[in-house]
Amino acid sequence: MIRTFAALVVAALAAGTASADSYKLTGENTTITFVGTKTDGKHTGGFKKLEGTAEVADGVLKGLEVTIQCDSLFSDDEKLTGHLKSPDFFNVKEHGTAVVKVTKVEKTAAGYTLAGELTMCGKTGPFEMPATVEVKDGTLTIASDFKIDRTKWGMTYGKGKVNDEVALKVAVAAKK
């Protein structure tokens, strides 16, 4: 009887220990792009350099953390790229990185909702994004299109001319 109980405890502990895999995220396998709009048009851009990890347990994404090098920002206009790096927007001299931490992954009818914290321009706030997530044949893929309100992170330049909402697109294709 004692041996059976001990075997059950060991089995329960083993079942509760998920096999975890870590996927390295880089600017080569992960893209973050944006579209900012204004009254007379729009501009596209993104970030070239980032690094982080995504944690997967038993084939399910559990969380991720990515550090974005803000100085790697680019846009469709060279002059705008310089302005976006200035204190009016990202202030890359004072805030060289932005950090995305996904701490909650929830299955939905349309895919998943990834939620956590975004630290950008020295401010940390909650965010969530709808996403498709797949782990197959040693590759983690994540795709998401969503919007954030830039003013929640202190970017208020051009209020009334530049729209507060910025569209973001994230694409990950990372191998184990």
C-alpha cells in the first residue's frame, strides 16, 4: 500500500513537470513592424534588432520576453526615422530598449490572446494582442496584427495631427 502511494506521488509529480523548450527570438526570425497614420497619410516602419526567448511547454506557448533595440528603428522616410528616434517619440538616447513580456497566454475561439507588459520610453503598461500560435516540427510561429495607443507610453507629439493608435504586426518563425 505504501509503495503504491509513493508510486502515485512520483507519477503525479512527473506529470506536473512539463517538458519545457526555449526558442531564441532574434531580428532574423522575428519581425515587428508598424503603421502610423495621420490626417494626410501614413508611414510604415519597424525594428531591425531584437533578442529574446519564448518558452513552450508540452507544445504550448507559456510566455515570452523580447528586448527591442530602439536605435534599430526604421521607417519609409529617412527624415521621419530621425524624428521617431528623437525625444518627441522614442527618445532612443535615454531609452535605448523597449521590452515586451508576455506572461499570460489564453486560448480563444479565434486563436490566442497574449497579454503582459510593454515597457517603452521609460513607461511600463499592460497590453494584449490577438495571435495565431503554432508549435510544429520544432518551429514556433506567432502572427499578430493589433493596435496600441502610443500616448499611454508618453508619445503625445502631433496630438490632433498624428493618430494616437498605431498598428503593429508581429511575425515569429523560430526554431528550437
